[in-house]
Amino acid sequence: MPQGKPEHVPEDGLTTKQRRTLPLTVVHTGHGKGKTTAAFGLALRAWNAGWPIGVFQFVKSAKWKIGEEPVFKTLGALHEQTGQGGPVAWHKMGEGWSWIQRDLHTDPDLQAENARAGWEQIKRDLAGETYKLYLLDEFTYPMKWGWVDVDDVVATLKDRPGTQHVVITGRDAAPALVEYADLVTEMTKVKHPMDAGRKGQRGIEW
């Protein structure tokens, strides 16, 4: 895309402005580092644009803390206090999801049910146009493990109303999802400090 211009303009009857505002499905996959980091960088732009943001972390453990969580919660609070940026909602599967009263996350055998519950809430939010940007972190894994049906995900994303953007991160994205998505980036590892026996660092990995 030299100078930001598309190499091909489809004959779809849309104006340049209409085509520019079409909703995007973005997938960050691959075995390299940086999938979630890139997704949250995009979310920062969305917050600055004033978009409502919904973060859904499909992680198993409530102990998994990432550095972006307090940052985005602070940005959400700043929006509530000053109107700057956009509202932020943060939901984590490892904490049993914020809308579920029963304690699903304490039983490892219920992880699949917990993942499905998260996806069903996302479907409700998409139908209600709750957010402008959805960040589904580590969501490729519930699909890979068969907890969430890939065809249902693709069909739901195809039929979502409005101009809601969806970003999905995680390794081994399903081929059907990759084929459907508008933007797919595969992170390829060339080198990593762990190869030299160095563990993750605060401020770099979390």
C-alpha cells in the first residue's frame, strides 16, 4: 500500500468513505512474541478516538496479570471522570467472568463451559452493539481445543451489525477464521531471550 493507497479498488458500489468505515476483523497469530502487545496498541488508538472498548481475556488463571490491565482500567476511570477517551470494560475468564454469579473458575473441568459462557456474552454484546472495539485475547485457544465452535464464531462475526471492530489474538488461528478476517498478522519468532535461558521480565512480558 504505497502512500496509504489500496492497490485494488473493488467494484462494490461503495464510496471511499463507506469502504474506509467498514468493520474489521483482525487476527494476531503465530508463535512469535507480540500478538497481545500489538492488539493493545491498537486499543490505545481506539480509546483515544473515544470508542467504547470491551476486553475479554480467555486465560485460565486469575493469577495471570498483565501490565495493560491496570493501564486500561485507569483509562476507563479517566473517561468516567473527565469524558476523555472512551469507556473500557475488562472481563477475564480466569476470574469467572464479571457477569456470572456461580463460581465456574474454581473447577478446572468447567473451563470449557467458562469459555463458552464468555463467547455467548460476546455474541450478546455484538448483537446489542455494546462496544466499538472488541479485544478477544487468547481466543484462538478455545476454538483450537473445541470449546467454542469456529463456524459459529465466523458466522457471528459475518452477521454482526454496525461498525464493530474485533481483534482476536493467540497461536494457531483456525484456517476458517484466517480466511474470513480482513487483517491477519502472523508473528514469527526469530530470536527470544528464553532461548538463552532468560525468563520473562516485568515491564516487558507483563
